[in-house]
Amino acid sequence: MENKGLLIILSGPSGVGKGTVRKHIMADRSLNLKYSISMTTREPRPKEKDGRDYFFVTDEVFEQNIKDGNFLEWAEFVGHKYGTPRDKVEELRNSGYNVFLEIETSGAAQVIKAVGDDPGLVTIFLMPPSIEALEARIRNRKWEKEEVIQSRLAKGRVEIESADLYQYTVLNDYVQRSAWEIRHIIRTRMAELNGDEKPIVE
């Protein structure tokens, strides 16, 4: 495992701020992070590029990847399939990069099952301060209908119950603090994987 990168999973309910926290973490070049690019059967949108935003493939290619066992996780949304290709992730990890996945709890469960006891796996659940705080964040978006908001909150409650499946739970009460805590977790696990006694101090 020497020089092989980590596989980092960040999950949490919709509206908890995963994307914002991820951007803070990814900006830290010392962590040597690469964001995992998904494979999809949908058509590229304007300005999207193959290999940068997604790996755009046909249904036949996607199905072949399923048969070959080349997805750490995959799902279907609105008639299109999306998946995390194992070969691309492993290529990055074998090159020494720490690969970052921001995925839902159902996808995370698939990845955890797929990689088994991989010592480089790091699973982090981003927890809202409360359901009320989560609802406030979702409502502040101001673009979703009431039934959609209630659906997201119901799903969020279920997802929060799965937090015990993760190695770490990080409270997102303040973005900078949450990002610092996750960076510390990553540094600690990098040190452990490389056989170092102590992580690099920020």
C-alpha cells in the first residue's frame, strides 16, 4: 500500500453543505486530492467535456462496465445511469492521489461493500447541527416547491440514521471549522497509511 492514495467518501443529507465543504478541502493542494469523475449515459450539456465533467458513454458501454464489475457504485436517475468507475479510481490511487467521492449514503454503502477492508478507505458523514438547521438551509435556496422540501427532509432524516456506518462524523456548524476537521482526518489517515507516527500539523 506504500504510496497508494486514500479513497475518501463524503456523504450527508441534501442541504447540509457537502459541496461547499468539499471546495474548501479540495483547495488544499497539500492533500494531493483528485475528485472522482463519474461515468454517465446522459448527453453532455453545453460546456461539459468528456473526461473532465463526466465520462460520457453509451448504454451498451455502461452495461458492459456493470457486467465487468467495474463500478464501485452506480444508480439510475431520470432514465440515465451514473456510476463511479473502479479502474479510473484505482489508476489515480496507484499514482499516489487521494481520491475524493461526494456521494449519497446509498452509493457509499455500495462502495464500502465493493472495497471491503481496504485500509485506504476513509468514510466521513457530514452532520447538520439539527433538522431545523437543515430545513433552514434547504429553504434558503428559494427555488424548490414545498413538496420537494418535505421530501428532502424526510430523506435527510433517514440518511442521518445511517451515520453510524461511517468511520467519522463531522458536524457542519461552521464551514471553515468542518473543512479543517476533515483535512485533519485526511492528514492523519495519510500518515497512518505511509507508516508515519504523526500527521503533518496545519
